[in-house]
Amino acid sequence: MEDFFVGYGSNRAYVDGHKVFFDDCDADTWSSLWIEELIEQIGYEAAGRITVYWLLPGMQINEDGLRLISEEKDAVSMIEKVNQGHRYLMLYLDHEPARKNGGQWDDVIANPVSNLPSVISPIKPVQMMQNAIIQVDDMQVTDVVQGARREKRATRASLQVTDDLEDGDNGSSSDLDYVPDIADSDNDIEAGDDDLYQQYADQEQKEENKIIPEAEMSDEDFFEPADSDEETERFKNFKPFVPSDMNDPKFHTGQYFQSIADLKKAVREHSCKHRKNIKFPKNDKERALAKCEKGCPWELYASYESRAKAFMVKRYHGVHTCESGWKVSAFTAKYTGKYYVEEIRANEKMSLKGLGQLVQKDWKMTPKRGKLGRARKYAFDLIYGDETAQYNQLWDFGQELRRSNPGSTFFLLLDDAGHFKRCYFSFDACKRGFLAGCRPIIFLDGCHLKTKFGGILLTAIGMDPNDCIFPVAFGIVEVEDTSSWKWFLTALKQDLGIVNAAPWTIMSDKQKELIKAVRELFPDSGHIFCVRHLWQNFNKNFKGEVLKNKLWKCARSSTVAKWQENMDAMLVLSKTSHDWLEELDPSTWVRAFQSEFPKCDVLLNNNCEVFNKYILEARELPVLAMILKIKCQITTRMYNKQVEAQSMTGTICPKIRKKLQKHIEWSNICEAKPSGNGIFEIMERGTPFIVDLQKKSCSCRRWDLSGIPCWHALLALRHDQISPESYVNACYSVERYCRAYEHIIWPCKDVREWEKVDGMTIRAPKYVKKVGRPQKNRRQQPEEKEGKNGQKKMSKHGTEVHCSYCGNAGHNKGGCIDFKLGLVPEKKEKKIRAEREVDDDDLEDVALVTKEHHLHTMAFVQKDSATYEPEVLTALLSKGPSTQREAEKFTPLPDSDIADQEKFDAAMAKLQQEEEQRAQAAEKKIADALARKLANEEKKKAQMEAKKLAAEERKLALAEKKKKSTRRKTCNGREEKDRARS
């Protein structure tokens, strides 16, 4: 007779059931495998026709409290109840045939009968037990299936079954009156029974872990498990090794691992935790033997167990007698990198010194700096992936980018061998925002990638209405030359739909390759050079703070007259520096010659420099990780700008309002003189400026260039009581700012879910190993270096010594030959030319390519993107009626006679005569000075000639004197010889 369920709903009952108690079950290791083991222990096969239910604590069978156990998640639900404080759980076993025929058992409850139909179920001839009440303890019990506890559990089960069978044969005892709060096992170990536990449980555990000496065993016995009944009974209850045990692995006989790799990983963890050098003298696919150092009895043997279909620990001795070492072979760079991967992920700037201190604190070991570097590199590979393999994922990323962000652009250029060469990508949200809210000016620059393969990242940056950076497009190229710039600008021009380049302005540094590419692809656009880069070239030949300030004054000149005035001042300071600047095209670096259309008067390429610093961390990552990092940063920036726009007040952006307030303060030193019809004459320190409010123009041209009223215009607006913000150009409005950031960049799926593109295999660029340590920091200019106190560090590195007497290079006055001889040097002005103009014949022509030519496979041609409307250009080109003024018709002045024409003519003639006299006097003075200079030079030359003649005469006389003395000595010597002979 077997137990089963009958009835439905409130009439549901469990009949003919028996109780079996199991205690000391570990909640940390509880799983469906435990349930199957318990079923087998009470005498049934888990694979038989048995269905297992568990009862929710506090509920009954007829209250819909049963839950079916069919998956691992059901066992997890039981663990959650244990964590909530329920220490007793009830399992019910139901036989499948009885459940299938259960629809006919409603009358059993209503009209009970004495004999119930029997249910046949596969059963082992060991025990016959059914209902199991399981006591789950939240205590950490690691050896619940071994030793004394296994024997104790079997004893309790047999005793309980005997008691239940003696109560009656019908076995109809119900467990509906079961109260979990008072039910307990008779054999539980109380608080005062620790001595009993030590006496029985630990004693058998030691016997199981007892190691057999190798001398008493043959090789076959050593590696082959025994197949006796005792061995079978011993392996019936074993505990699996779960990943949570890897933090502090503990081994015991009967423990099994899913693979040999898990076993070796656990042994490695044990070796590192205890600083023991454990090796594997025997290691293959079927068995593994781990031993400690020579003389230490620690040993572990495991082999494949077919019954458990896993690797089981057959023999283990866990006592170390050796001393813990300071150097462990298992503590490799890969192990260190994998262990600290999360710490490095949280702090990617962690230095090797900091990582070494962390290792010393946790492991009491001090690895070498080289191992720490390899460990950090391995951790970066785990975080961002392999640097070489990421190139072959670019096809899939391009497809995913076009899927998630329609309108985005991504294409590649490979060489004939399939090596990566170039890449261009842009996001649809950036392109739409740039054309809808930013001014028609593009900042171009390139920065180095700090990876193994190197490369250059080309960037195209815009300027939003708040004068902040706005990324537009990016390109990855091998080198920064004319070919790569043409390739990038061709893609950018097609991507933005630029047909007429006249309204656009390009800002860049003065690079010859870039100049030629812009001249060819944007022939009608204005090209402005960064004045800071211009000053760096200027500073190589002309040093000094005075010349530097004068150069910036020339560049900031907003009118031609002001620029000419500053250039004249430069001529007074240094003629060579003036000539150097005269050779430059003023429209490339002076505000006075720039176009008023883009409403941007910047002189620096700071936007690109700021963005390069913004993505500094991304530039150190592999190619795909770098692109994803840049995408994530721009996505976050777009969102933050949207949030920032919601908090803006007024009609113009915050930075523009600050500039306006500064101009208002500067207007206090001016004086307004209205002329009517919106015309004002503004006096600033005696200099008049004309302001036209209707045309939104000022003769200083600052308002015309920037679109922000200058201080002269603000004084006129103050006179007419007009709000200054209403006269700021619309390109600085909050509305335009919102239009620029209204689009979002959609996230991409996980890399494992990307659509696989059947494209050409992309190989990494050819790697050329360079000598020395890879350089990551930019070379600083001498003026950028800081001293100990944060001040600028003065350096004479690279300077060339010039003689203060003759002016030549390579020596000083002390080593000057002219100075020693007393010669007057001819001081010639050294003419230093500016940068040579780029000629079309200087560089070889590179054929332009289209999108179709970028790809080797026609299946990957970029789809035609949506046509973008440049709204800002339309707004700037359209002029409202308020800015239009009818042309003034100037008529000739009426005739008027001068009272005394003769006196007037005489006065004018006198003034002209005086002017001529002053000019003649100046010329005479200059001529006299030149004559005196020539006379002095002739005089000095004559003196030098006389000195030279005198010096030559003295030399001749000295030589003649020496000859005479030599002759005299010779004669004396002959006379002495003659005397000696005679």
C-alpha cells in the first residue's frame, strides 16, 4: 500500500502516509540533487513514477499550500523560506498512477471504505518510507553526508518508521495536526552535547581521512578505486563542490567536482591562500594527484567516478607540516589579474605600486613589478577583450549601430591583405543636432591612440549655442597625411550633405597635409588657423613675452585699422618678426579679415583639444572598446545637456549671458550720443564708434563677428531702454540649444546578441615594435612645464648662443675673432620667412574615394542616409525686416563761399611748407647720421689697417731678429769647433 493524494480543493487529503525525519541539512548546498538523494535513501528511485511537492510554511494541504518541485528554482524558493526563519519544511511524495486516476477519488472522502486500491511503485529493498519532514538548519554544516551524521540519520529514520508501523497497519495517520514550532527530532544535538559530537562524528571523520602509505600499495591499487560494498556505501552520500566554496576551498573524501579544471582551480586557490607550493605529479584526463613540498604529508587524489559522472576525491590528507613560503608558483600574473579584475575595473588608473600594496596586504607576498604589469594587462583584457580580436568584430558593430541608430554611419577601409586601415563613424543624433542647433563652423584635429597598434583619431567638432563642444564625426587612420585627411573630409562632407561649402568655416592647426585637403574639398570655405599653434611656430624664432603679447593683439584686432596699428607697433619692436607675420595671409589668423556669417570669433582650436582630453581614457583602449566608450560618453553628455536645458531660464544660454554682463560693465566707461533712427555715436576714451541698432552693427565689428552686442551697442540699448538679450543673435538662444540636444543615441545590444555579418575577415594592423617604452604623455612645450611651486619653469633647452658683438651664432663675445682683432662687424638683419605656402605640386595627388570604394564587399555598402536640413544656415541667411534699412540717399552739400579764400589758401600752403621742411630736416638728419656712421666706420677701418700693418711689421722685425740670433749662434758654434780641432 502506497501513499497518494485524493480529492480536490478543501476535500484534498494525503492518505496512507508515513513520516521520515531528516535534520542538519545545509541550506547553502540545498538543491534538487539533495531531494533525489533523500528519495533514494528512503527506498525509492528518483527516476520512478514519483512526484514531489513541498508545503508552504503555515499552510495546509487543503488550503492550496502545495508547490510542485520540478526545477532548480523550486529548491531556491525553499531556501528563501529558510532564510526568512522557517527551519522546518515538509515534502510530500505522490505516485504518478494514483495522480492520474485521482479524478475518481472524490467519493472516498464522502463515502469512506475500509480497503483502498494499491499503487505499485518501483522501490528498493532497503526501506519503505514515504512522507519526509525535513528540518533545515541555517548553520554551516559541511559534512552532513559523512561519518556519524550519516549513520545517525539512518538510525533515526529506521526508528521512526518502526514506531509508525507499530501504530497500525492502515497507515492512515494524517500529518494535518503537525505543528512545526514544537516538532523536533529525538536525536538532535543540544547545546550541551558538544562532547558527544566530538566523540562520534569527528572520530569517524578522521578515520575516513586516514591516508594509506604508498609503500603498502601497488601502482594499480594506488590509482584504481575499490569496488567493494563498503566503497559503494561510502560514495552514496557525497557533497558537490559549488562555486561559492572557491573563496575558501575545503576538501574531504567523497567530495566531487564537475571537471578536472575545477579541481585544479580549487587546489590552486588553496595553495595561494596558505602560501604552499602544491604540484601535480600525476595529471591527466581521468585522474589527478596533488602533493605539497617534499616532506609534507598533504596530499589529494581524485579520479573520475562513473556513478556520479564527476571527479571525486578518493583520498585526502589535509595536514601541512611545511612552512608557508613568500613565493608561490601558483600565484601567477593571470591569477592575480583575475583576482583583482573588479578592483581594476573600479579604478582603471591604479598604479603598479598601488596594486603591489594591495597584493601584499591580502596575500602577504611581494611580487615583482613585471608580474604586476602583466597582471594588470590581463585584467584589462578580461574587462575590454582581446586587442587583436576586436578588429574582426567591427563588421558586426557597424550592423548593430545602423540597426539601433538608423541614420548613423559606419564603414571601413582595408588593404589587399585584409588588414585594418581606416574607419569612419558618426551618430545620427550628433549629425541632426549639429545641423539643427550649431553654427556653421567645424573644428578639425587629430590625436594619437595609445594602444599597441597606435594610429590617429581624427575628429570633427562643432560648437553648440552655449559655446561648448559638440562632437560630430570621427575617423581612425594609420597616419595623419594628405590621403587620410582627404578620405575623412570626403566622408564628412557626404555624411552632412554639404553641397555648397561657401557658408562653412574650417578651424584647424597649420598642418600642410590638412591645408591641402581643405583647399581641395572646401574651396569656398574660410579656413582659420589656431593662433596658439601659430604662436608656437612664432616662438621658435622670436622669444619673449613682449612679442607674444603683441602677436595676440594683432590677432584680436577686429578692424583693419587696428590691425595695421598693432603691426606698426610690432615693426618698432622687431623688424624680422614683423616681416614674418607680413608673409602670412591675415584672413587665416586676424579677426578683422574673417567672415561675419558664422557668428563665431574664436581664435583657438580649443574645442578639439577639450574633446581629446575628454576621451583620454578611451584612447588607451582597444579599437572596439574605444568606440563603445566614446559612444557611451557622448550618450551621457547628450542626456546631461537635455537635463541642463530644462533648468535654463531666460532666452539665451548661460555662458552668453555672462559675456553680456561683462560687456555691460565695460560700457560704463563710454558715452552715448544719439543721432536718431537707431544711430548712435559712442565715445570710448576719445575714440568714436558708430552703432546701428537696426542693422545690429558696430564700427568696431565685434557685434558683427560674434552676434553678441558689444559694450558700445549695449550703451546705445541702455539709452533707448531696450533689453540686451533681445538683440543677441538667435544662434545663442535656449530654443536652439534644445534643438541641438533633443535627439538621443540609442544603446546597442550585448555583443553576444549582435547580428553576425558574413564579411571579409579583418586583421589587425601590422605591428611594428618600437624601441623603448611606449610613450603615452604628450610632449610639453618649454612654456608649459611647471616648476616645483606650480609656476612656469624657465629653460634654455634648444636655444642657440649668439654673439653680442658680431651677431653671428655659435659663439659669444669672448670667442669672437672680430672683437679680438678690433674689426667692426657688419650686422646684417637675418630675414626669417614664415611657413612656406602649400603648393599643389608639393604633394602628390590622392584620388578621392566614395563610400562604395571604402568597402571590399558590396554587401556592406552604407545605405543611403536621410537628408539632413541645415536649419542654422537657413536661419542665418534669412534676415528679418527689423534688420533691413533703406539705403540713405546722400545729396551733395549746398554751395557755400568761404569768407576769405586767400587767407585759407595761404594757411594751407604754410602748413604744407612746414610739413615739407620737417620732412627735409628728418631726411637730412638721417643722412648726417649715415654719413657719420660711414665716417666712423672708415676711420675704424683705417685704424685697423694701420694696426694690422704695425702688427705685421712687428712680426717681420721679430722674425728677422730671430734669424740673426740663429746665425750668431751658428757662427759661435763653428768657431768653437775650429778651436777644438786646432
